Amino acid sequence: MRETKYWTWHMAAGVVIFLLLGLHMTTMHMGGLTGLFVSHPGEESVARVNSQARDGQLFFTVGYIILLGVALYHGLYGLRTILFELTFRPPVERLISGFLLIFGLALFGLGAWAAIAAHSAALAARG
């Protein structure tokens, strides 16, 4: 039952990744066509001025942190599932799970810090 719950979260994370990554790709690579979240229409959507404008919006900072969290969970849980198909003994499986948990939390902390730092820098650049 417990593994079914984790697998369900894994699938739900895939749906969230699809939605948030779709928004990200639309914003970053089709911003010139759609005009979504382009604060300076004369510039490309990936230009520094547009990037800083998006970084200054709390919506994008939170969105990137959520995308980071679900992508890390989805990827690391998938890796764990693949490794467990090698049929290790339970102590080795617990070691793998613990390592992936610590590694994932460390990456999440680093990524969240970077997103918050970019948000803070964009707000400071506004004046």
C-alpha cells in the first residue's frame, strides 16, 4: 500500500511537471509570439531585462521552486525504482533510499536558494 501511494505521487508529479514545464517553455521560447510575461516587448523573451522582470515576480519564484521539487521527486523516485529492480537486500535498499533522500533535499535546498536569490536580486535591481 505504501509503495502504491509513492507511485501515485510519482504520476501526479509527472502531470505537474508537464503543466509547469509547458508554462516555462511557452514563456521562455514562445514569449515573442504569445506576449506572455514579456515586460519589454522590443526585447526577446530570454533577454536579461525580461528575465529579471520575471524573477522579480513571486509567481515565478514559487513556480520554479515547485517545479524543482516535483522534478526532483519524480526523477529520484524513478531512479530508486529502477535500482530496486536489481533486487538488493533490504539494508542496501534502505541505504539507497536514505542517500537519494539526502541528495534530493540538498539539491532542493540549493535550487530553492538560487531561485530566492534571483528573486531578491531582481527586486534590488528595480530600486
